[in-house]
Amino acid sequence: MKLAAIDIGSNAIRFQVSSVLDNGTRLLFKKMEYVRFPLRLGHDVFTTGRISDKSKDKFKKLMHTYKLLLELYEVDDYMFCATSAMRESENGAELVQEVRNQIGVNIEVIDGQREADLINRAISSFLTNETHLHIDVGGGSTELNIYVQGEKLHTRSFKVGSVRVLENRDSPVAWEDMERWIKDHMKPQYGKVTAVGTGGNISKIYELAQLKPHRKMSLKRLDEVIAMIGQHSIEERIYKLQMNPDRADVIIPAGNIYRKAMAWAQSKYIFVPEVGLKDGILLHLFEKNATQRKIEFVNVEDQSQGKKISPIPSKKAPRLK
């Protein structure tokens, strides 16, 4: 079975095709194709409220390209998901309809709750019985989830994101709302809080922190890495720190969202499992199509590095890197 996930974010659009393989004893998940295209829809939407004609033309070409890739890979099932930029755009629904009519691609514009639910599918196998604050920072929004003893108790989406902050389109009210929500819902009886960070920016910060694999990153180390990045120009971040151009300018705004959320939750450490919305989409598609449930789920590409995703209890869906 071949599955594909298309994550239409505010800062970039990601496309992944994965093959689900059965070797007789366990189910294997192998990445076949991954494309990240830097189309920043959030720049248009958060400054003018609309997706520009130039961006619309690029978007349609990209959707047509992705559709061709789906056909070439002979994908069995797929899902196009659009998040905050598309759902907030005045002409987002119009663009979605044009893509459906002209290209034959159906795009699902999801709200913050649905976005959080899909991402949670991808991180759930990494959670322990500790108290966790899951922080997912996108270009236009931040999704927060609170887990206590493996159970999600609270979830909320906020209009605070890396592109929105970069464009100075974030509201002080949204920041205050997020701070109040975290402090109100992080009860003292929950015990110490370990943050879980998802998103491309926290993954890059974690890489620059140069920690041993699977180690938690302290809030102090997070602050140090953000400060180090701030000492480099955009050009130096691209050439010296090996960042994509569309990552180099948003990484500090994103990093500050993670560090503030951690500070408000009094969390001293953050775990970065390097999964995101596209991984949650793939899991959703698998669950929708799978006939087996008593399986073990492993990312094939990680086996050589000794990484293994935890076994799957028979009553739970498979987990994904």
C-alpha cells in the first residue's frame, strides 16, 4: 500500500509518499519521496488578508505537479491538508474550488483542533506517563496539547506563528491568551512538565544543539542556541548553519514561541521527536485503509541507525516517525 500526505502550511508545502510493506512479521513504513516547496502563503494572508495572484499561480502549478507525482507513484490513498494561511485567507475557499475544478485535487482546509488531532497521532508513541506540554509551532498558528499520564486533557490553537510574528501580524492579546491558558491548565498536581516540540524550526534548533540522539534539550540550551543563531546574519544562517532561506528568517520567532511556552509551563526540558502534520496524515490514512491491527510499525530508514518505533498494542493505531 502506498500513501501520500500533502501539508499545505503557511511557510512551506510538504509532499511525502510512503510505502507500507508487510514482511510477514511486522508492517514496515518506507519513505519513497519527500518534497518541501517554499511557497509562503502566510506572507500574503497575514499582511493583506488574501493570497496574491502570483502565489495562486504558483500554488496551482505545485498542486498539478503533486497530482502527477501521485499518479506516477500509483498511490492508493492520499490527503491534501491546508492549515492557518488557507483557512484565514479571504480567497482561500475560492482557490480551493479552482484547484478542484481545474486540476481535480480536493484540498481539506482544517481547523486548529483537527490539525492538533492529526499531529497528536504522530507523537503519541513518544509520550510517557509524565506530564507533557506538546508545542507545535507553524507559520500561522501554534497548537498546544496537555497530556497527563498518557491522556490528552486539554488542547487549544492560537494565532501565534513564526511567519505571523515575522510579519509583525501577531497580536499581544493572542500572546496573553496563550500565557493565561498554559498557566491556568498546568495544575500543580500534574507534577513536573516535559515539553514535546514538533515543527521544522525546533528540529533545526535541536540539530544545532548537537546533543546525543534522543536526548532531551534543556530550556537553557534552547536559549543558548537561539542566541547563537541571532548572532548570525540571514546569509550566514543559510551558508554557515545550513538553513533553507525560508527557515533562516523565521527560526528565531519560532524558537521564542517554544521557549515562552516552556517558561510559562515551568518546563525545563523539551523532547523533539521530529514528526509533524504530514506524519499524522499518513497515520490517519493507514488507519482508514488498514485491515490489520496487531502489528509493529517501524520506519525502514531508521533501522540502520538502531532507531525503533515502539511496538503497537493491539487496540492502538501504528506509530510513525
